[in-house]
Amino acid sequence: MVDLSRLYDVLVVGGGNAALCAAVTARQAGCSVLVLEHAPKPLRGGNSRHTRNMRTMHKAPTSVLTEAYLEDEYWDDLLRVTGGQTDERLARLTIRATADALPFMEACGVRFQPSLTGTLNLSRTNAFFLGGGKALVNAYYATAERLGIDILYDTEVTDLVLDDGFVREAVVTSKGFPERVRAKVVVASSGGFQANLEWLKQGWGPAAENFLIRGTPYAKGRVLRNLLDQGVASVGDPTQCHAVAIDGRAPKFDGGIVTRLDCVPFSIVVNRNGERFYDEGEDVWPKRYAIWGRLVAQQPDQVGYAIIDSRAERLFMPSVFPAIKSDTIEGLAEKLGLPPAKVAATVRAFNAACRPGPFDSSRLDGLRTEGITPPKTNWARDISVPPYIGYPLRPGITFTYLGVKVDENARVLMEDGRPTANLFASGEIMAGSILGKGYLAGFGMAIGTVFGRIAGREAAKHARN
């Protein structure tokens, strides 16, 4: 039975990867630790339940990673997708710290497997979790329970009471009842605000009503809003988020990674008017897949449609929903609810612009179109072998980038630049310091793991002193 009248050394707000890394690290340092998870136990773990891998720096092959992936290449990959909107000091700290993260994770019961085959091509850069994110979350919770960490589910933090940068107490609702919790140190690891549609509409307008939320419905941003309202420094753009093109038939919340569609590089993508609007073959998928959520969000009704032919059907991981098929382009357009004549004309124009050459799905093959706008710069093979296949696309929001500002020790900063006295942060609630825009596959888990461990270590030092 959890005793909320006691003074804990460390209070961790949140129940996903970053929170658990902080909690375990602080407990291993000898602190008493309480974890408050908003979700009920069956849905514990936040967005971490839906993850598959972590991007990991390594100097030589490991049991699950091939070749080497060094700091400068990792940094260059991050720089490319963020367009420079990142804090290099914090980013490089994160990159370097991933090199020794796997042994910590394995000691907590997390197991790894070789990468999946398909368009992601991540065997050199990303360590995949055996059993996926749910297995990772379960391993961390089992470790937390074994170490004697107290955990409360169905418990939402509504207010972290700040007094001149010092958290006096946490006001919570636990299983419907109001409570107050005291701790020497607090670690905020409660995620972004992507499940708060009203907040999303402040940046995106009415279009946000058509967004699908890939992850937990419990990420309402209440702790984030509470801290910003009390003078904590913010970082990141409220309109920036990790947005992926997912199957338009996915549920409004919590559809997870199985709803993502990896077919875009081998397709043409049209809007509801049957028109292409961007280069589908711009770059390899791990570096560019996250731009497509934003691209689709900018189209009428926030919807797009990927169209391929039978030759591309086995080149990507299929959607959890069945493909929509027809023996004719016009028939496929009708099934998708698109103007048949316009879609047929778009496909004919694309096919006519495709140049001959070798097609290679494993790399940037340079097989491009000529004389068409927008161009397709790789994998531009004509769509001509029935049956023709289509998928509806909608923006799938994973997490938002607006967050609290932290230093290299994960300490939260106030608007005037002063560090808070006893408040640290890790995970999505502070990731905007490092991810200003764009996304790199597996990097969210890297930030959460690295800063979770830093926050736990520093919180323990502070609590002991």
C-alpha cells in the first residue's frame, strides 16, 4: 500500500520509458521513489508501449547492430532532419550517451533482436526491442517493483506547486480522489500535449480535428501547461510535432505503430483532388518518413492517398488494415472516393515522366522522373501492373515538440534563466530542446533513455544533499 503521507526522496511524474529510466536510476542510487502514472495499469507506459527501437551510437558491430555508427554521422543525420533546429550541446550529449545505454537496459530485463527487414533499413543504426515497446515497458516495471519503487496508476498530477523555483508539493487526483504528495525532488516525465485537441487547434486551427493520435490518449499536457504558467522556460515550436502519414482508417487514439504506412517511397501520393503534391522519393525512409504527416496535414481535409501497383506490394511492411485493390486505376479511384478521370490522368502523366533504369528498393537508386512537377527523384517506376493498390493517409501525431527547457543535467530552467531548485525533466516534455522539427527513427527513445538516466542520477544527488 502506497503511503502518500511520507516524504519521498524522488517523485517521478509519468510512466513511460523516460520516467522509468529516471525512477530506476534514482532507486539504484539509494533513494525512495514514487512513480505516478496517469493511465490505468493495462495502458501504462505512454507512447513507449508503441515503440520498436532506439537509435544507438556504436563503434563496432554488436549482437544486434551491424558495422559502426559514430557520433559525427549520427549528428549529421539529426542535423539534416531538424534543419539545424537543435541544441548541439544537448544533442551530442544524447548521442554519446546512447553508446552505453544498452547494458543498462539489458540489466533492467530489456531484450533486443536484429532489425526487421523492409524499407526501414535500420540494422546499422537502431537496436530493436524483442517484443516491442510493450515488452520494454513491462521489463522496466518489473525492475521497478523488484527494487521497491512505489507506483500509483490512475493518478493524474494537476499541479506542481512552484515557489520561487522550488516544488513544494504535487496536487494529484488518484483513482478519482484528491491527494497531495511531497518529495525532496521531482522529475517531470509526463509527455507532450498531442492528445489535447483543443491545444493542437491553437497552433493548427480547425485542421487539428482531422488529426489521428498514434499514441496514448493520456498525453494531455496538463503538467507542461502547469509549469509554463508558473514561469518555467519553454522551448520548441507549438506547431511542430512528430507527425507520420498513417492509415486513414486508424482509430482516433492509441492506434500505435501498426497503423503507419511505409509504402510512400514506392508510390505516388495524391490529395482528394487526385493531384500529386510532393516528391515521394526524396530520401531514404528512416530520415524522411516523418515529414509526410505534416505534408498530408496541409492538404484539403488533411487526407492523402498512396497508390502503387502489384510490383511494389511486398516492398514494405503492410498496414494492419487490408489494402484497397482494383484491376483498373479508375476502379481504384472510385473505391478510394477520388475523381476517377483525374486520378487516371495523374497516373498517366507520372508514367510518361518515368525514365528507364534499374530499380533498387534498398538504396537511393536515382530512378527519377523528368518533365513533371513535383518530380520523383528515386524509385520512380511506372504504375502499370495490376492489381492497383491504394491506402488512405491521415496525419498521425506521435508527440509534440513544445516543452520545458533543461540544462545538460536535466534540470528545468525558469524563464529568467535560473535553474529550478528541485525540478528535473526527461522525455517528450523536454525533447524540444533537441528536436526543433523533423524526426529521426528511434531518436525519441534515445532522448528519453539518456535524459531519464541523467534526471534520475541528478535527482538522487540532490535528494541526498
